[in-house]
Amino acid sequence: MVQGKFGGEAELKPTISVIGLGYVGLCTAVCFASRGFMVYGVDVDRERVHNLREGHPPLYEPNLENYLNRTLRTRMFLPSDDLNSAVDKSDVTFVSVGTPSLDDGSIDLSSIKQSSSAIGTSLRNKSTRLLVVVRSTVVPSTCDKVVKTEIEAASGRKCGKGWGLCMNPEFLKEGSAIHDTLYPDRVIIGESDKKSGAALMSLYRKFFRRRVIVKRMSLVNAELVKYANNAFLAMKVSFANMIANLCESLALADVKVVTEAIGLDERIGSAFLNAGLGYGGSCFPKDIKALAAFGRKQNVDLPLVHATAAINKEQPLRSVDLAEKLMGSLSGKRVSVLGLAFKPDTDDMRGAVSIPIIKDLLQRRANVVVYDPKAIPQARSIFEGSVTYAESAIECIRGSDVCILVTEWESFRDLKAQEFAKLMKHAAIVDGRRLFDPSQFSRVKYAGVGLGPNQKARIV
Ligand SMILES: NC(=O)c1ccc[n+]([C@@H]2O[C@H](COP(=O)([O-])OP(=O)(O)OC[C@H]3O[C@@H](n4cnc5c(N)ncnc54)[C@H](O)[C@@H]3O)[C@@H](O)[C@H]2O)c1
């Protein structure tokens, strides 16, 4: 424990280790360290550990580099690949290793198994109590049947005897991960026993600087909350996109007007009702697939989950169809793609809708030029020499026949209709995220997702 001050009173701060220093683990680690907790970060990827020690985060996230360098300077955050020593020094160990999809949609639990077993081995000779907190997204019963079982087998100690287990799902959004870690809208604590839940409550009381809603429950309920939460949000996105497709068949209809209006109904709410090209990223697609696979395993049909995924699979490619509607065959045409990351303010291209869109464009023999403020290095490793990489949005659209706006980076909002008209060979834009005001685009062929036909001011 580290002696610290909070709310004017001296208090003991538990020492923490974080296993897995990706998005979730790294943000958790530097946020705790920034609030005066001693944090030992552990990752199996030695290059990642080396770069972290040098102050270079493996991913772009607003403020992350600042937090990392600040906490390295104060020596409150120590990254290493030595799990044994980190766990030995800790009171609390967060597990935030990856749980990627397997071919059948279920999740790969090998990193969870490996890290649980390694924690168990360290626990064998540990003289002080340890609280193990799973932050990775894992399907129901994993904490009980995999994490607990592995730790018990490797440590020779039953859960509750010198160690306890919590499931504490993470809800951060990439692009605002640091903020979301410091100021979550609620904390979910699944607990193996009351003592473990209370210990995590107490840790968070020392970490947060304002009141936060905490819900305590069983391990399996906490595991389910994460999946149900993401499935519901993804379903809202697919619902908006389904209505968008209907709007595109109706003169003067506009999904933006419709979803803004229904979002005002307090029972519905406006979040995640933006029609566009579908959801992407490292979580929603993976979690929806995992939930569907878990339903199959349990012999329970989950039709809303299947419909959500089916709509999302088709949605990105509608932008290519819209481009063809504006320009005719895309074969041999120069198509500029603005935005590659799965959402603004990140360089993450995992599950990004730009990937199927660009693949489809290449299949239709278009010459594709792409630009993203952060994700070009990631795009290069995916598309290699098959597309042209522009160094700015202006360079990307220059000389192109049609432009597809894929990711709604704030900086793209500054592009003016006159610039598209002046720089492009044929000024035609597919606004996949409804970033622009169509009425400003009278000199440009404009098609927006969810915008009905025959809208004079919009499509000339
Ligand atoms: N990225 C998000 O926005 C987000 C949000 C909520 C929940 N989650 C969930 O959190 C978990 C982690 O996600 P992420 O995006 O941070 O993953 P990530 O792939 O970015 O990072 C995982 C890290 O764990 C490390 N690792 C793997 N096995 C290890 C082991 N045995 N010991 C130590 N380190 C190990 C990897 O090297 C990697 O650095 C996943 O289950 C994910 O579904 C992610």
C-alpha cells in the first residue's frame, strides 16, 4: 500500500498491477498512477513494454501520451514483462488481456487462461491477500469456470482463501478513453463473495473524485451486463440504419430528421441513433458475434442479435452503391476515401467499415486514394500497395471522380463545397456519416446515407 491524501484525509492506497497493456489496461494503469496509486503494468509483448518505458504508447488516444509520461516521471507506473513480481507486490490485479474472435464467432480465451494460471503461480507463495479483477470482456461463466479454476489449480488455494475475484467490465469509448476511465457513468462489480466486492468498492472510493453509481452483483450477471449493453447499443445503430434505408426510397425523407425526433423521446434517447455506415471497432462486432455464438452454445435463439449483425454487414457497402448511383460504373474512376479509423480520434482500424468499403471499391476496379489524420500506418499494413495514401484531405480529393466520407473526423467538417467543386474532377460526394449540410452542396453531386431522392437542393 502507498500512503496518500484524498479529501483531506490520509489514506492507504492499494498497490495495483495491470495485466495486458492495450487500450483498456494502459488507460486503467496510467489513470490509477496519475491519482497516486503505485501501478505495475505487465505485458507479454516485450517491444510494447520497451516503448512504454520510453514514453511511447502503442496506440493513439487523446491525452494518453501525456498521462504515460507524467506517471513514468513520477515512477508511479512501471511497465514490465515480469508478471510474477508485479502480482507479488500487488493488493489488486486487473486482468485486461485481449479476447479476440475465433472463426466461429466465439472468443479466444487463451490469454485469459494463460494470465490466470500465471497469477495463480505467483499467488502460491504470496503472503498478503490479492484481489483479482477481470476487466476483459468474457462470456458468461468464464470468471467462474476459467479464471477461478485456473487460479485455484495453479495456486493450490481456493477462491476466498487469501484471494478473491471480481468481474468489473470496462465501458470506455476509444477516443475518450482517459476521460471515460476517470469519469465513468457507472461501475459494475460482479463478485465471487461480499468481501471481494467490498474491497473493489473501497479501491474505487479512493480512486474517484466524485460520486459514481456502483452496482454490485454476481460474476455471471456482470459478464452479461457487458454483452447486453453492447448488443443494445449496436441494435440502436442498426435500427437507425434500417430506417435510413427506408428513407432513401422516399422522396423528401431524411433519417437525420426522423432519428433526431425519436431521440427526443426520453424512453428512447438520442445516443447511438446516428445513421451512417454501421458500427465497427474492436468491441461491437466482436461482442455481437460472441453473444450470437454463446446463444448457439446455450441453445437459445437471439434473433435481435442476428438482425443487428446482418444489417451492419450490408450497411458499409451501401456507400459504394450510392457512389455508383452518382457516377455510374466505378471501374477506372478515381475514388477518394476520407477517413479510415473506425471512429474519429483514434488510429484503431480493427473492425473499421473502411476495410470492406475499400475492398469492394478495389473489386469494382476503382483507383482508390485514401486519407486519415491518424490511421495511415495501420491502413498501409492492411492495403499495402493496392491504394494511394494521401497526406491531407485536400490532396485526397484532388482530381478524384467521387469521394466517400467514411469517418467523421472533426477536421473534415471544415471542407467546403467549393473545395470539392474546384479540386475534384467530377464533384460528387457520398456523405456516409451525414457530416455536411446538403443544402450547401448545390454545385456538387451529393448523396447522403438516409436521404431520400429528388431533393433538389441536394442532388443536382
Ligand atoms: N478497446 C476497447 O475499447 C475496449 C472497451 C471495453 C472492453 N474491452 C475489452 O477489454 C479487453 C482488452 O481489450 P484491448 O482493446 O485493451 O486489447 P488489446 O489487444 O489492445 O490489448 C491486449 C494486451 O494484452 C496483452 N496480453 C495478451 N496476453 C497476455 C498475457 N498472458 N499476459 C500479459 N499480457 C498479455 C497483449 O500483448 C496486448 O498488449 C478485451 O476483452 C476487450 O474486448 C475493450
